[in-house]
Amino acid sequence: MGVKQTTDVLEKGTWVFASLIGLLCIVSVLFFSNSAGSSNDNNMLKDLPTSAPASQQRSAPSGTLPLSTDSGKK
């Protein structure tokens, strides 16, 4: 194989690799079907609470210093 054929081999290899990845992406849909476990997962998600408790309030941590705009340096 000579230097002149190197670009041809690299181009053909790139196309083969890209088409193989595309084919695997299309075929992988067959392995991830929605029929088996999705209904069970959806039922578990529907049972989860979606609202936060009303008594929960955010406050600043006790160890922080207040922010000041005047640094004292001039």
C-alpha cells in the first residue's frame, strides 16, 4: 500500500465506521422497547408526591457573614 492509497483507505474506513454506527443506532431501538418495564415505572412515578411542604422555609446559614459593598480600602 502506497502513500497515494492512504487517503482512499482512510475515507472508506470512515464511511464504513459511520454507517456501522448509524446502523447500530437504528437497530438499538429494537432492544429498548416500551412494553416490558415502562408501565411499572410509570406507576411508581405517579405515586410520588410532587409538592414541597409549606412549612419549609429557606434561611441563611448561621456561619455566614453579611455582604457589604464598602470594603474600607480606597
